[in-house]
Amino acid sequence: MSGGSSTRSLAGGIGVVVFLAAYLVMLGMGLHRTILLAPLALGLAALVCALKPMVEVEKQSALYFAIGILAFMIFFLHETYEFKGKERNFPLIIGYAGIVLSLLDIASVTETVAGRFVTRFFGATLDPSEIKPREVRRELLVFGVMVLGVIGIWLFGFLIASPIFVFLWMLLGGGKSVKLSLYVGLGTFVFVYLLFEQILSYELYRGEVTTWIMDMIWE
Amino acid sequence: MIEVMGGLLNALGTASLHFLNFGSLSWLVAGTCCGLLFGAIPGLGGTTALALLIPLTFGMDKSDAIMLMGGSMAATSTGGSVSAILLNTPGIAPNAATTFDGFPLAQQGRAGEAIGAGATASALGGLIGVFTLILVIPIAKEIVLLFSPPEFFLLALFGLCAIAVSTGTRLLQALIAAIFGFICGFVGFDLVSGVVRYSYGVEALWDGIKLVPALIGLFAISQMIDLAVQGGTIASHAAEFKIQRISAGIRAVFANWSTMLVGSGIGTFIGAVPGVGGTVAAFLSYSTQVQRDGNPDVPYGRGNIKGVIAPESANNAKDGGSLIPTLAFGIPGSAETAVFLGAMVLHGLEPGPRLLFDHEDVVFTLVLSLTIACVVATLIVLALAKPMAYLTYVDAHILAPTVTVVALVGAYALQGEFGDVVVAMAFAVIGYLMIRYQYPRITFTIALVLADITERSFFQAMGISDDSWAIFVTRDVSLILISLIVISLLIPSFRVWLRKRSASKRGAS
């Protein structure tokens, strides 16, 4: 680790301690639980700063993911304290176990003595070469298409949105020909319609816009 | 004993009646075809097939549903052997050992022989596994009576730990995934306290996270996202092999019956241990065969037909074995059986001890489904090996949108609520992130399925003991289970220690 990196780690480490202390003080003062989330969020941000220099570049996204999991576990535990008695006993056990495991997971990503120990004990190796290369841009594109597909289904229903979704994905996302995209889109429509509506007699979701239009026509 | 056998035969007779009905039999064949198809396409697998099939079973009679799903479960690994032999690409992980000798045989122009041997060994192995299940069911009934809430609680934890350990180098991440599965399982109405938890006022979450949309998202859609992100086709090179001399392969299995028997035995035993699964069974069977056969005619790895028979008989035999803990204790032995458990719950069949007593006919319907599906799958593979292999060349951008649409329709069809589509998409993203960062989805799924029974057992145990934790360490069966949990968690470090020791020995010599 270079001099600059160790300074960043040190500052981050101090930040973690400060924000954790602030959380405990605020908890003691009996402040509202939502406000308590602020020092926790800042503490996690400081943790990222502290650990980033200790992690290989290829593993940094794994570190962010592991810290994300820790944040989720803390949030879960925070929410669990809203409940009383029996309803929170088992979730508390699970929540605390989750935090311990998340911390170990974070340690396992770092190039530190603790990290090496955890890796040895749990055999928790994350070989960067085993992570298949994935373009973030491509991932966002696929997620975006999926979300648009769901919105399309919500607005226009399965029978209208499904063939359009398949057609557009193949044409724009997969670079397929118009003819092939059209055939597969129509094939999907026929399959969904025959199997679900005709054979299994389910009434598929019609969509908000389609239902509104149909209501207008009927009136 | 006579009474037990009488009850067994009675249940077997009731279950057999379903198979005389043409409609029910058609569902079995449909499930078998689906399992073969998804097994043959690398990256999809049996869990995806089951997740997609669940919505189709909503309106069905529970026996038909069990036949559809059972057929699919039994046929997956047989389908996977085809792509393993023809393309050197295992359809599912347990078929990986088949590639060692299956693909060299195909390269030598003996693909038909390898497929014949693989399919026949799969069928016979599957039958042996199922017959073992039939023999074990009466004994399992006696064993489950020894279990009470503390033992069920610990058994659930042991099942999870064993499965987490089986993920190899990702134990820590598997345990985190299990914790996450439990947390998702806490959402909604709590049967113990009667309080709605973690639903944030969203009415759709009051009943908890519905298992089927969650599983559809976690396995089917997330796999499609992964496929779409990576692009291309599933298989990388064309299969230009002649499919002939299939009968020679069938004869080879009978000529090497001891290989098949040993493989089936290993598969059944390994299958019964939660989490160890078909991959371990197949590889263990293969390595045992290599050790047993000291001086082979054809070296292993260069096209020895016994190298196909051993793993294929083991990975189909494990299906029967893995249903032993699933049916008797409600502890799924694999991701596939976890999804299957979800389907059973959907049809009002609570897995666990009561199932063996109250729904024996359903258990035997499943047993017979697995038996018939093994044979049907083999016949279909023998007839349609080559066209099946071509499925692996379907482009990701054709497969992903079409499967996603069918999966979303399936998620919606569960209860006709659009919220389920959103749940499926949310779990698809979670599933994809778990694939990307190598957090095993299997422990997440099993914890999600087991969250309810685990929490209930925990409270019942604490209730029995007046809130004393001692109840978990003062009973014989509990102590055995705690020891097993500790041992299972120490296995990875023991492995590391063994590796270090052998490395230092090698260094010294």
C-alpha cells in the first residue's frame, strides 16, 4: 500500500469509529430511529474509503457488493428493533449472525492478515479469473430493457406487450433481422395465448391503458 | 411388518391408478420432455425447468402436478448427458464427469454408443434410486417420530450448513445467502406472534414473499439476464457427429453391470445427504470406477465406455436418494428439490413427517413418476439425441426474451396479481447479482423455504423448555445434530489444512 493509500485507509478507519460513536450517542439520546440511519450510512461510506486501498482492483466491485450486504444487514437489524418480544427474537439472532458473516465476507476480499485468515478458515477464495467478464453498460442495458418490459406489461398487458418486448429486444438488443424478430415475437404471442388463455383458462393481465380503452369502448 | 407392507401396497395401488389415466400420463410425458430439454441446454438446468413449470400446475389436480414436476426432475440429468457427450458441454453440473469419456467417444465416431450407454445407465440408476426410496419410506416414518421441535430446528440448520459446505470455496457467501433467505422468509404475517413484519404497509407483502414468483425470478429470469449480458450461443462449437450404434451402448451397460450398480449405490447414498448433490455423486462414482479398474483396456479420459456408465448411473440414482430428506423431514437436498418443495406447498402438501402419514399416495405417485420418467426420458433421448443437441445453438437474444416473457406470465398466473410480476423481477435482479458475485442461490432458496418451519420449531423448542437454551444440548439427537453442524462448518478449514500438509510433504520430498 502506498503512502497516500494508507492515509486514506487511516482517515476512513477514523471515520468509521467516529460515526459508530455518533450512532451510539444518538441511540442513547433516544432520537428517532430514522435519524439514526444517517451516521450508519456515513460510517459505511467511511468503511469503503478505509478498505478500498486494501483490495485488488479486480475485486473492488465485490467489495462494494459485500459492503452493500452489510448495509442491508444493519438496516434489517435496525428495523427488527421496532418489534417487541417474540416477534423479534429469531430475526435478531439471524440479523446479528448476518452482520458477523458480512464483516467476515468483507475481510475476505481484502489483502490483509484478517482477510487471509478468513480466506483460509472458510476457504472463501474469490479468484478474479473466475469472475466472467461482464460489461456494466450491457448489464444496465439488459436491466433497462427488462424494466421497460415490465412497465409495458403494466400499461398494455401481456398479450400486447409480450410480442412487442420480444420483437424489440431481438431487433435492437440482439441485432436480429426484422423478419426473424417478427416471427419469434408472434410465436411467443401464440404460445402464451394458447397455453395460458385457451388451454389453462387463465385470464391474463390486460394492462391499465388497455383496460381503460376497453372500458371507454364498452361505455 | 405385515401391516406396514399392507399399507405400503395400498398406497402404491392408489398411486398406480393415476397412471392408468391418459391425461395424467400426458402430463408426465410433458414434464419429462421439458426436463430433457432444459437439461440438455447448458445454463438452464432442472431448477429453471421446475420454476417455469410451477405456474402451469395451479389449476391441476395435485397428483397431475406431482407427475409433471416429477417427470421433469427425473429427466434433467438424462438430457444433460446428451450435450455432455456431443458438445463437451455438460447440460447441468452433474453431467460434467460424463464429458471425460463421453466426448472422446463422440470424437471417435462412437457418439451413438456413448449416448446409448449414458441413457441406459441413467434409467437403471434412476430405477435403483427410486426402489431404494420405496424401501426407506417405512423406516423413515419410524425415524421422524424421534424428532421434536429442537431437533427440527437443528436439522434445518444442519441442512443449510451441509449445503453451504458443498458449495466448495464459497462457504461464507453461502451462509450469507442463507441469512438473506431467512430475512426474506420473515416478511409478512408471523404465525407465532400474529404480527405483520417488514411489509412497510405494502398489502401484497402481508402474506409474505410468495415462493413461486421469487423462485421464477431467482432462477429462470436471472439466468436469462446472465445469458443476455454475456451474449452469443450456449454451446461454442458445432456437433457434427454421427449418431449410430446406440444398441451397442445399451449392451455395454449390461456387460458392465457392476460399474452401474456401484455407481447407483454411490448416487443413492450421496443423494440422501442434504446438499452434497449430483455433481459430487457423479465425480465420486467416476473416480471410484477409475480406482476399481486398475488395468483398463482403454485408458480413462480417452473414450472408455465405463467412464460414461459410472457417472450417469450415479447422477440419476441421486434423485431417489435426495427425496428421502425432502419428503421425510421437509429439508430439501438441493435447489431443485427446494423448488419442488415450493410446488408441493402450493398444492397444500406440507412436506415433512406428516406427509408420509397423511399423503402416502402422493409420495408414491412421485415415486412412480420418477420411475416411469426415467424410462420415458431414456427412450426419448435414444430417439431424439441429435435435434436436442442443436437447441444449444439458439442465440441468447432469442432465448432470453422469450423465456423471460413466459416466466413473467407464469409469475402472474399464480394469483392474478401484478405485484407478483414485480416480485419476480426484483428477485431476478437479486439472482443475477448472486450469480455475478458468486453467492450460491441454493442456500438462499432453501432458507427461504425453511424460514417458517425453522422459526416455528425454535419457538416451540423455547416454549417447551421455558426459554432455556439447554434444550438444544441436552437431548441425544440434538447433540448429534449440533456435532454434525460443527463438523460440517470445520470441513473447509480441514481441507485447507490437508492441502497444506500434503504440499509441505511434497516440498520436503
